[in-house]
Amino acid sequence: MSATSPVTDFRERRMRLLPLDPLLLLATLGLTAASLYTVATATQDDIPGDPNYYLTRQAGYVGVGLLLMLLISRFDYSRLREWKLGVYGLMIAAILLVYGLGFSARGSKRAIEFGFINFQASELGKLLLIVSLAAFVVDRMRRLDDRETTSRIMLLTLIPAMLVIGQPDLGSGLVYLAVAIAILFVAGTKWTHFAALGAIALAAVVIVLVAAPAVGIEVLKPYQVDRLTAFLNPTDNPKEEGYQINQSLTAIGSGGKTGRGDQATQTRLDFLPEHHTDFIFSVVGEELGFVGAAIVLSLFALLIWRALRILTMSKNLYGALIAGGITAMLMFQVFVNVGMTIGIMPITGVPLPLVSYGGSSVLVTLMALGVMQSIYARARETATAKGL
């Protein structure tokens, strides 16, 4: 039996002690801490006799998610490229499984109940789509200028996106599309392809919201159309379509500079709907005021800056594409979620990453950050080996 060389031993020790991006980790821990505090204060009166019901579960999700993040950071992400077909197939199978085994809630079937957690395949699908699409794009890099390549990538995206929208989960479907556009952009797709995609998207919006309803075809359910258009004129029907936006604006506006703390009546008296999920940023604004909201947004800025930095550091194109997809996933969700709470974006049910209550969202986001840490670690390892 041959002994291992000192160089091999050194490399093995480095693999066991891979460095993490400290600033990315700081932003992650800061946002999860903000989530635990906000969920605790916003939901203490939601379940009679159990003020810590949501906090206990969110703490469990965060703990498991952080462990998964650390484990994934030690895994070489490059190996995922070899499994692209299996990863893509797993994503489609998981989404289809929801149609068969998912439970109905408020007119939608989005999750499968697994005891402690309601598993949303659409959330896991975001990460699986990024991993598989990045691999498909790398395989066709020499034909990136061909329209066929862009068409194939968008088709691979539209299949799961339409399945998710049919649940219905419009927000996640839009995230899928944003991820695909970002991956194509990072890869260097010609601008004319994006122009064509923009024209097609505009035509689709006109057909779905105007042309199809005019001839009696409802592509989206009426409540989905109302939620998408209510932000344009929230005062037209303040007790119906505009209720959520108006209550959110009232909550954020009443927070002032430093927040209302225990006097946050919009949250505590349940005027603010979905205050621990979709509208948790409104809770931050009411309870912690401008200062608290600014801190949370600053943590997101730090998170996204480090994600972009990791994109530029990646040792290969596959890592850069994955980093680009994850960055787009985070940026899109933050922009849409915060935007809908302040009335500049439609209400689509997109959670605020790491902050909104929800097992699937928290776990998948932390797993995605684990992949980012893996990309960072391998980039640092490669730079060290080259003496940089």
C-alpha cells in the first residue's frame, strides 16, 4: 500500500477546511437573524396558547438550512454538470408530483405535506433549474450565437415555468424566467436575442391580459389578474383588490424613523395580511422603521455584492453561470417582494429570501448560498495553487 505524498495530504487538508466567504456568511447570518426576530414579533398572537409556534419552526428551518449550506460548500459544484439530465428530470418530476400529492389551500395546490414542513417543489425547482440550465448552456457555448440555442434554453425554462404557474404559482414561474435570462446574459448571448425575447414577452402579456379575456378565454384566474393590476390604482377598490397594498403602505408609513415596536397595530391586530410571509418587509418597516428597513436592505446589498464578486472569481464558466443564476434569483425576489410592499410592483406571492417564513424557501435559499460558497472555495483553492 503506497503512502500519500505531502502534496496530496496538503490538498486533502484544504478540502476538509475549505474557506468560506466571510462577508457572504455575515449577510446570510444577519438576514436569518432578522427573520427570526421579525417572525417572532409578528406572529406571537397568531396561534392562541402557542406564541412561539412560527418562531420554533422558522428556527428549525434556519438551523437545518445552515447545516446544508456548510455541507454543500464542501462539495465540488463542477460535478453537477455531469448530472444535468438527472437534475432537470428531478425538477420536472417534483413539480408534477405536487399535482398528484399536493394539498389544496386557498384555491391553489403548491405543496406536499411532510409533517414538519410543507414542501414546495417550485422552490427547489429554482435551484435545480439554475444548475441544469448552466450545464446546458456550457455544452452549447460554441453555438451561443445561434437562435436555436436561445430557443432551446427558453423552452427548457418554459416547461417547468408553465407547470408551476398552473398550480398556480405565478411568482415562482417569473423567477424561473428571470434566472434563464440572467444565465444567457452572463454567457454572452447576443443583444438581438434579448430584444426578440422582450418582444415575445410583451406580446404574451397583451394576449393574456387583454386579447384572451376579450374573446372569453381566461388564461389567468380573475384573482390573479386583480393582484397583478391592483398596484396601478390601489385606491379604486381599497376593500378588495387594493386592500393588501393599502394596508402595507399604512404599516410602512406608520413606522417612521425608528419603528413602533410593540405598538405596531397594523401587524398585531391583523390588518396587515400574510404578515409573516409575503408582507414581512412591511412588518420590518412598521416595527423597526426606516432604520430597520435600511439595515435589512443593506444586508441584501452585501449579499448580492458578494454573489456578483463570486461570479467574477469563478474558476470556470459553469460556476460563473450558476453564480449568475443564483444572483438573479435573489435580486429578482428581493426587488419584487419589497416593490410590492411599497406599491411599485404587482402582488405575485414572491417571498423575501431568508426573511419570509417558510421552510422550502429558507432551505433552498441557504442551499443555493452553499453552492455559492462552493464556487468561492474552489476559486480560492485554484488561485492559491497558482500562487495568486
